[in-house]
Amino acid sequence: MNGELSPDGYSDIRYETEDGRARVTLAMPKTHNAITDRMLTELEDAAWRADDDNSVHCLILRGDGPSFCSGYDLTALGRKPEEGQRSGRSFDDDIWLIERNNRRIRALWEMHKPTIAQVHGNCLAGGTDLAMVCDMVVVADDARIGFPAARSMGALPNNLWLYHCGPQWAKRLQLTGDSITGAGAASIGLALKSVPADRLEDEVEGIADRLALIDSDLLAANKRITNLGLELMGAQVLQRVAAENDARAHRAEAVRGIGRNIRELGLKEVLRRRDEPFGDGMASVAEPDGRL
């Protein structure tokens, strides 16, 4: 939306309600909905806005354009903060800034009403943070899901992968930064279901139709008991640890100077050099991968 305010008061997202659901659309298609500070602020506000609306029974999170979300806006790396603001250079500053982002994203987890991620195209890095914090993730068969930034830019600042797909697939994807298709994601539990891309919206809206038939207080009770079960298994504590772990990973030699490299070489070239040795960067769920 190029910074222009929409009728709902947002610039990086769109918000609408209809037939018992709120739809929050990431609205920066030219950057494949790369996450900005403003986008997270608006997303948090929209989540609580929907939760406070008695006509809303669920929230659908989706992306405009060719992708759900390509991750964080990396062009912001290395920019000088405003006077008096945290720079992110110290260990504690880094943790503080990551935790602030995590708190905004967790609104989708903590709001009482159920949330559904409608994932198409690229769902990479920070995009997976947004999707996995939702209660249900429905993906297009040909979506691309992964965290390639783990190859050279740090660790995962949010980490619900373990709870969705188990330790071995979490390690396989996190340690290499490889991606899997939407169909693959559904087969290992990273998503609820994958469907052909042209059926994705219909599938998500169908779930929302069913949720609209249920008393919202009952929806809240059943969502919250499941989430509390995950919290008893350490899910939310792990998110706090993940923020500190990401800040620790930022001290690795491979990560130092990444902002400078982006300024000198351009983001596209930095990403090309990072990803080229990995071929197509895809991991097969059911077939042998073989060697590069």
C-alpha cells in the first residue's frame, strides 16, 4: 500500500470483517509482504481489535500478491536508529528488540478467538513465525515454506517448529535453511492441510464458516485449553529463550557485517551468494534428496 492509510487506518495491512470472521491481509505485495515494524504494530492492533468484536468468531491471516510473507524486511539491517532508541548492537538491545517483535506476533496466539493462516507462495523466515503462531495453518500445495535466513543471519527468533513437526524435521529444516512445499509441510504436521492453490481460499473460508456457527465463548475455551497444554510443555518459555538464542547467534562470525554487505552488494546479491550453494534449496519429504 506504499505507506498510504487505508479506510481502516492501516497502511501495511488491510482489515475487514464479514460473516463472523475478521480477515487481516498483509498488504505489501511489491516486497512479497516483507515484515516491517509498522506491519507488526498494525497486526497486533488488528488481532486485539478482532478479539474485542463480538461479531467475530475467528481471524484469517493472509497475504496480498504472489506470497504470504517473504520474511523480515532485510533492507532495514544496518540503519541507524532514531536518537535515544535502542540500536540492537549490544546483546541486551538485540534481545529487547527481538522480544518486542515476538510480543506483537504472539497476539495471534494469545487472543481468545481462533486464528487461521492462509499460506500461498513464499512463507519464509519471519513469515513462518506469523503462520505457526496461528491455531491452524492451511497451505497451497505449491507454497514454499522454510527459514533460509538460518544459513547466515541468525537463529529462529520464534520457534514453534518443534511442536508442529517434531525434533528431527525441525532440525533438518533449521540446520540447513532448506524449504519444503506446502504438500510436504502438511505431511509432516507443519500445516493442518495442503490443497491446490486455486482451492486455498475456499478451504480456509469453509473452516471459518464452521467456526462462525460456534459460540465464541466456547471457541475461546477450547482454543485456550489446547494452548495452555502447549504452554505446560514449554511452548511460550521456548519463545523467550528463542529470542535470546537468536541474539546469541547474531554474534557468530558468519552473521557479523551482514548489514554492511547488504549496503555494499545489495540484498539480492547477498541472498544469491548465501543460497546458490544449496541448489534449489528444497528438502524432499518422501523422496531421496541425494547430494548437491
